[in-house]
Amino acid sequence: MSISRIHGVFDGAAVEPPLSKFEVKFTPLDLIAHWKRCGMTADFLAYFIAYAFENPKAALNTLSTVINELLENAVKFSANKREPVVLSFDHFGDTIRIETCNTCSGAITQRFDSFLQRLGSEDIEDLFIAQIEQNAATNRSESGLGLITMVKDHNSNLAVSIRPLEVGDAHEVRVRVTLNANEVDQS
Amino acid sequence: MKSVELRVAVRNGDVMRAQYLIVDMYHQNYGILFSNDIVDLNSGIEPYPQSYLLGTVGSEVVAACGLYTRDTYCERYGEVTKDDLQQQLASEGLEARYDVRRTVEVTKLVIRSDYNGRGLGRWLFQAAHSAAFVMRGDEKPPLILCCATRSIFAAMHEASGIRARPLRKFPDYPVHERYRSADNPMDSRLIIPTVDIPPAIWNKPLPCALTLEER
């Protein structure tokens, strides 16, 4: 039987309530049907968040990149394309937390799990090169390159919780990115 | 006995129903994404057809098929040129009857998986090659292009008595890697409706219905 796994530091409930927060539900099919909606949504939500920053233009790029990456992955790999994926944002003052929650099939979860083990144990620059080479060799874009770039270039703290659901082989996958608010403001 | 009703999608809701069945099946089976304006075959993002046939059982959508009425896939990505089409028409002495600028392409035929194996696919395929679907009120019939694997041409076109004339081998794109192979490559082909499509298919009326046998 499958067991729950945690990759990275996936802390539980926040000690203090967030200063700012929102939660949006998407039907994956709506984004798969119009793929540009991922980028549009990421840009809009990033603008919404960055608007309150000292240096909105600087924050916009990092926020949009992170939201887009999480949203695209959640949508692409969700098991049921008609079941909502949830994207949530919490601003705790010093830190920003962006998270997606969706269900994945057992096979997808296993692949993701292996990738996360590599991400947690290998040198990120080496892994980045290895994934680029793999992409070029296989013509595949589902290599986690986006997640690697997010951690490498945007100093994101990535944590993932994988929990088997009670029925079938599906798993609940929560991908959480925590950013330093000051760094985002000066990025 | 269930009956599948087939109609041209005209209303916004019907177009969306057809698109969503196509998207659902294509993503599930081939990992393909869709967009109107950021099409990229190397990244697995396909363009939408402009017109659709929609098959329903009651309020459920069970089948759909698309039609490119401009910017056909074969011409946009398959390197098919107007000269290729002109040569085919000349070989039949039909240059005056057709306009190489008027091309359409039947594409993205999908059957909901629980309705597979009941003859619905070939029935829909044939309806998609009817004048009622491809002519769209025009006086002259268009030239019909198609892009598929050779096994599909054998199972659908040849089995229906529709002649599809080879134009060019379709270039290899990552987006097609889950259904084409070295043994089963993709071609761009041409159908000249009045000579290549049997009259019973060309004159098929729309809307129409197919009664399915109970399993």
C-alpha cells in the first residue's frame, strides 16, 4: 500500500494568520483547452500580489513565474481533468507561500516522487544540465525543468506533500513554494 | 436502444462541448494541449479547428469532429503547397471546377471511450466528409485535406471507399510521437470530393441519427 511522503520542509498550519490571502479553484480542462490561460492567470494573480509591493515591477516576474509553473504542473498532471485544482496564496509579512493542490494517478505520482528525490539529493546545477540533455534527447518537456529553474533562479523553497487517497490509486499532491518577501521585492 | 444525434455545432455552447470532448480525449491519450494563439507543435500545443460536428446521446456529448476551414494543418505544418494541389487537379482535368485557395481539413475525430467499438467512429467520419458539413453553404465544393497515420487512412478512408491522394509525408513533430511511428508514419493527403467521395457519403444529410445496438 502506498504511504504519505513529504519532500522538503512542508510545515503545517502557520503560527500567525496571513496578512493577505486568496484561494482560486480551476477546472483543469478549462486551461488545457486554452493553454494561454495559465500564463494569463499567472500574470493577473502576480500583478494582484505585486501591486502591494514597494517595487512591483521587480516582484512581478518572480511571482508570475512561480504561479505559472505550479499551475501548469497541477493542471497537466491532475488525474481528473474535470475535478478542480486549487491554487492558494498566503502572505505572512516576511514570507510568501504559493501552493497548488490536485490529485494525480499512481504512475504520475511515482515519477514525480523519483524526480523530487533527485531534486533533494543532487547538485541543482548538475541536475539542470542533465534534464536539458534528457529533454534534447527525448523531445520531452515533462522533465521538471521548470521546477528546477524555479528553485535555482528564484531562490524558492520547494516542498511537496504526497498523500494516497482512500479510493483507487490516486494521490493528493500539494506543491508549496515559499519565498522571502523582501527578496521578491528586490528581485 | 440508444440513438446518437449528429449535428453541426453552431451555438457557442455546442462549439465548446465539442472542443472540450476533443481536448479531454487528446490530452488523456496523447498529452496534447490546445490554444487559439500560442500554437507550438514542438511543445505539444495544437490549434483548434474552426468548425465542429457534435454527436450527442440525450444531453451527453459522446462524439465530436473538427474541420479547419482556414489555415489547414497540412498547409501550415505539413509543407503542402498550392502547387501540390494544382498538380493533383490537373491530373484529373479539374482545374476549372476547384479553387486551390478553398481548402478544408477534417480533423480531431473523437469518440468517448465508453462508446468505442459500436461503429460510431466510421459513421461520424463519413458524415464529416459530407457536403452538408464541408461546404458550409458555398456554391463550389472545397478541396479536402487530411493528415493522419497510414493505419488511419486504411481503417477509415479506404474502408469507407474514400480515395485520399498522397501529397507529402508529414514532418515529424514531438506532438505526434504517441501515435505515429517509423512503421506507421503520417501523410498529408488530398480528397477531391466529386471524384473521391462515394455519393452516399457526400450527400449524407445533417443533422442525422444513428441507432446503437445495446451491448
